[in-house]
Amino acid sequence: MKGRLFIPAFVLLLLLRSFNLICAQDFNPRLASFLPLAGKTWEGDLLSPDGEKISTVVLTFELFGEGNALKIRRQSSFNGMVGEGFFYWNDVEAEIHSFFIEQSGVFQTGSVAWAGNTFTIEGIMTWPTKKEQGVKQSYGFKNSFELTPEGNLIDRWFMNAFGPWLPGHTIVFRQKID
């Protein structure tokens, strides 16, 4: 009887220890605004500026390394496109920065600012090679993410690839519960 209780008790202790290690993981306090996103998966429909559904997108946020970055993974049902990136504190410029790259080689770099429940990335998006005549290979973008009181995450994209700033996609993400 003693042996039968020992194994479940030992497993329970291991699980509790693992949970404590995860919860105790340090997170850079300068990135604390991102904590409501950490460890969560979000799903939403990518809508064109005219409201047409283009694809379903899944975002996953997780702590990275020793808590000095938040990793983001984005997967789209359109061509199975996948991208990954990071939000991190740039100590030289004393601000949060982001880096994101897609499997096609398109990448984005930018600075991140929080205002209330919304963070905005403002930066440059660069294509590996020039795609079309009249479209810049590298251009500015603004991408905001708003955490709503209803628990949604709204993604709004703006770009200046064709000259003036134009609205791009909108995605209303809902937390995905497994």
C-alpha cells in the first residue's frame, strides 16, 4: 500500500515543482505590458480593407529564454504562411523593439509603444527581392494590437507601400482555448 501511494505523490510533487518553475520565471519588467498575451493562442479572420475574408490566422505568444523577450508565432491558412518574431527591450535605444520574419524572407523591424490596452509597432517591412514595378521593396508600416474589455485582440495594419498611408488588414482575434 505504501508503494502505491509513493508513485502518485512523487508525480504530483514533480508537477508542482514544474508549475512553480514556470510561474517563477523572470520576465523583464520593461515588457510587463505583454504579460496578458504570454502563454496564449489567438485565432481570427484576416479581412481585407473592404471586409473580405482572406484567411484564418493563429497567433501564439510565449515567453522566450530568460524572460527578456516575448516570442510571437503567426500562422495563416492562406498558403500555410508561417512567421516568427520577438518583442524585446532595446537597452541602447531605451525602448521596446520588434523583429518578425516570414518563411518567404519578408521581415519587419520596428519600435513598439504602449498606450492603455493598445500597443503599436511602427517600422519598416522589407521584401527579399522587388516584386512589382511601382511597389517599394522596403516601406513603412504601423500595426496596432488592442486588447478589448471583451477579451478580444484587434490587429489593425497600415502601410505606405504605394505612397500615402493606407489601411491594410484587420483581424479580430479571440483567445483559443484548447
